Amino acid sequence: MATCTRTVWKVLAGCQRQLLSTGRPPYTGILHPAPRSLPVRTFAAVRAQKKDKKDKKEESDKVVNKEKRVIDDKDRHKPFGKTAWVPVDDVYIMRYYPRTIYSAADAIDMLKKFQVLDFTPHNQPVYVDLKLDMKLEKKKKVDTFVSTVHLPHPFKTEMNKVLVFTEDSNQSKVAQESGAAFAGGVELIQPILDDEISADFYVAVPDMLAKLVPLKNKLRKKFPKSNRGSVGINIPKMLELFKTGHEYMVESDCYVRTQIATLNMPSEHIFANLQAVLMDVCSHRPAHTGPFIERAIIASHTSEALWFRSGDILPKPAEDKKD
């Protein structure tokens, strides 16, 4: 037994000497992981600095206030990015040349020529498409509006049906004599909700507005409002406007798309209706601002769209008198 013990100790001592001679750590009963070759980095990573909210706001303001580049083609032999000022042939690719902008009178005459060449209906409607500049200072915008204009040459064959809300018997009598389709007080509310009676326009005296609240969801945009001229005391004047008036509204924040005439009307009548619509649109322009109409297009139901200069048919602003 003693001999076996001495033999074991000699073996362990020899193993320890062998480990020390090779430069390895002695056996301690714990497994050591093999050494790894780690990459040597000679630089330190820079910590990302967080930008303050104030700095971000300043950068965003710089982007917003960045002026758009305006290229002056006045003295150039050809427009920037185009082939020439005017095409040589009758058939050409439109994107290679500047868009032709006509006068309003020439555009109306061209619509009539298109109708003859295309053999399309002569009584087709004529539409106008306007893009308005609704921007104001300090990122504000002009509120969208609905307006009714009295065209000098109406194109509708039938008059609009107008309903008058009033509880005064004398006013009801005046309304019926002036051509109102219906005239009455709160007794008309339930028939309107039940779709028993309807009208193209609804007007009311100021005392009736509080009693017409149940009709707000039913009438929606047709509900009487003072800013649309459908609330007032002068009932004959309101009926004169809405019986033959033409209503239009601002769509998609800045567009006015509405019919102004039919193509079989004389060119002078179409021009007069167009001028009346443009002047009524510009009456909603805030004071001390630039041109309200950015782009104007006129077209019939089957023709191509023609761009025209709206500023030529609008009254020129009065120039300041010099001393």
C-alpha cells in the first residue's frame, strides 16, 4: 500500500515539472479556455451627440425657408430644359416645348372649332378649372369657401327651387310671391327629414336659425349660413340670387371646378360668365396679397384643356397716384 502511494506521488511530481518546463499553468483541477487572438484597435469610437430640439427646429426652418431656384428665360435663345420656344411642325411632342397659354377669348373660339372638327354635341357644357393661392403669412391658409354668383347669361333651363324658413305670415306671403317653392316655419322640418320635400337652396331669417338645428346633419352644406348669403331679412333679394344663382365651392383645399356655360352659347356670353366667376372668386382674396389665381384652364366636355391668362380679364388694381 505504501509503495503504491509513493508511486502515485512521483507521477504527479513528474507531471508538475513537465508543465512548468513548457511554460503552461500547472494543473489545478480547473479547465482554462484556449487563448484567443483578439484584434488590436488603434482608435476609439466617437460617441454620437444628441441634437437639441432647438437645433432640429433651426435646421427644419432652414429647409422651409430655402428659396426655390427661379430661372429667367427672358434673354435665352431657348427655354431651360426645352428644345425651342415654338415648334416648327404641326405635330410635335408637347413636353419638349413650353406650354401655350392663350387669351380667354382665343381659348373660347378654339373650343368652338374643336366641336366642329370632332362632330361632338354643340350644347355640351363648358368648364373652368382654377388653382388658387391659399397661402398666408406664418403658415396660415385661406379658409375654403362656398359662393353663389349671379351669372349674366344663365345656362340652366329651369330655375332653382328655393325654400324659405320664416314664421311670419307676411314674410311667407312675400316669399311665395317672389317665387319661393316652399315657405314656412318649424312645420317644414319633419317633411324635410322624411324626404317628402326638398329644394336646391334653403334660406332663412335670423330668428329661425336656433330652431333649425335638427336639419344640420340632413342639409349639411345647404344649411342656411350668413357667410353664404342665405340668412337675412331681405327675402326678395335672397330669392333673386338663389333662383338663378350658380353655386361653386373650393375643393381639395385650393381648386375650383365648375361649369360656366354651354358651348352653343355665343362667345360673348361665355366670356361674360367666365369673367363673372373669376371676379367672384377673387373677391374672397385677402387684402394686401398677390394674385389669387395661380392657374386657369377652360375646356368643354369632349375637348382638350386649354390654359388661359386669367389676369387679362380681371380688372387691374388702381395704381397709386404720384404727387
